[in-house]
Amino acid sequence: MATNRSRRLRKKLCVDEFQELGCELNLEFKEDLSEEAIDAFLDAFLKEGMEANGLGYVGGDDYGLICSIKRGSVSEEQRAKVEAWLKARSELTSVEVSPLLDVWYPEKPINQA
């Protein structure tokens, strides 16, 4: 594929200066948690952990992708806030938040700006 792309095409493809960053999330719940407790946790996570930080979540109960609600990237500060919020929760036995990665092309390295 051509690497000499117009600005419009780079923006449409989310590459180069339009690269968008996010992170992967893996959670493990305590074994004795009820479905209602997991649902309550997920509601709080989406409201307090994601929306309060301008982020969105795509995935299931225990694995997913954190990205920006608007076009753009998750900052390292936002990633750290979400990780701290999750680690403070008693419902979880394990929390893994990946380093920032390209959400459209995860195999590509992050652009250094």
C-alpha cells in the first residue's frame, strides 16, 4: 500500500499524525460474586471509571478495549486514573491494563511526537 498519502486519507485511516491510542483491559472477579454484584460493578465502572474520564469501553465483563469517547487518543494520565480506580475495587482479584497501543492497528508501533 502506498505510504505517500494525502492528509485527508491519513485522517480517514487513522495513521501517522492521526493515530489513535487506547489500551486493553483484563479483569478477574472474585469467584463468589453474584451476577447482580458484577452488573453493579460494571455500571459503576462505565460511569465513574470511563465516562468521568472522557473514555469509552468496548468489550465484555472481563476483557475489552479502552478508547477515547471522541476522536483522539487516551492519555497516559487517563490510563493511570482508570487503573487506579480498578485496583481500588474490592470486587476484583486481578487487573491488567496494557500500555498504550494503536487501537486501529495494534501491531504498529506508537508514533513518537
